[in-house]
Amino acid sequence: MSTTIASITAEAKRLGWSWVIGYRILKRFGIKEVRFRPRGLSTPIYVRIEGSDIYEYKQSLGSWAEPLRLPFTPRTIVDLGANVGYTALRWAKEFPNAKIIAVEPAKANLLQFEKNCGSSYQNISVIRGAVWPRSVLLRIADLGADHNAFQMVEDVADGNIQGITIPQLMGLYALERIDLLKVDIEGGELPLFNDPSAREWLRHVGVVLIETHDRMILGCSEAVRRAMEGLGKRQGDINEYEYWVLNDCIDRVRL
């Protein structure tokens, strides 16, 4: 977190003074994470005080969460860029009978994911990897990036993270379709949706929540729009996510 008066005030407007002051006290005493008990969950979750966890928590399980009104109950949910599990836990709370598949490339985030989700949620599965248009080796471009800002690059020689295609992921977990697909992959949506294969697997998807990252890589939003053309319609936004509904269920879904 920043330390100038202006930046501290800005943080307080977003997060509240209790967190901003508490953060500095916790940091001074060497405390690295805090434990919360969100309403509707039977187990505690953990928030690292350094980095972006508090923002992810507030958006998925806290006061910033916006409702997702689905008149149907999703049976299969895929969470791309699952971070530390807060979104997966939100889905588990709202759709307890859904099968939830989470994909996350960063080891540190996966450790937190396991701590947050653990064995208490039998309907949540997590895999280390990154969804990509090709099954190739990848690596994180900048290991110093914030916990929710890891970008992937292809690296056949030294990559240590497996790129997984959507059809491969569906085959691995025996999914005939994906009712709800969340995509938050820090610019990886550009190659994913630019690839011609996207229009094929999108035919097996009901609803897409996607954050596009044109501020990082130009063309992300346009790639998503082109891939969706004739297949679905953008219904609006939920937090930073574009909310797309594919044609086979467009009459059943509303914002």
C-alpha cells in the first residue's frame, strides 16, 4: 500500500480507515494475514495484508459484491484466474450443488486457495495451470507483479506452467458444457479469444463473466467482441466484469 497522504486518503475512501490503519499496525508487528468469517460460509478465509487480497475479498465475498441474477441454476462453473479462491467460494455459497473448476498458475496463490477452500468444499476442484489457446509451456512474465496481476507468456524452453485449452479442460473434468465461465487472466484473453477455436468452445458455454485488460494489452476487448459476434450478447457489467450471455440461454438470463 502507498504511503503518501493523498494515497492513504484514497485507500481509506475505498477500503475504510479501519483497514488502512489496521494494515499498518499488523505490518509493524510482522503479521502477514488476517482471518475473516464471511456470512454464508461455514469456514474462515484468509486475507494476506500485503497486496491485492483485500480487494479480491471485498469484491467476491464482501461489501463490493454485486448480485448475479440467474433464473437458472448453473451446474458447471469454471473459474479462470482463480487467485486465492474467493470467487470459487462465492459460487460455492450461491450454487452449492454446482461443480466448480478453478484454474490458477501462481504457486503462492494456490497455497492460499487450498487454505481458503481446503477439503470443506467437495464441489471445488483446483488445477495449477493457465488456460491458453494451445497446449504449450508457459511462465509468469513478472514474478514481482501483484497477486492478481500475473501475466503469462509462452516459453517452450524454460516454462514451468502448463497451458491448457478449454476443450482439454472440459475433457479432463468430463464437462459437456460450462454454464458459467469467469475469465480474469490479465491479458491472456487476447490470445485465447483471438484464436479461431474460441468460437467452437463458446458454443458450449452459457454465461461469461470476463475482465478485459486493454490497459495492459491493447485489443483484448475487441478480441472478445469478435469471438462473441453472432454467438452472444453483452448484457452489462458486474463490478469490472463484462457480462455476456450466449444465444442458447439468452432468453433465460437477465442482469
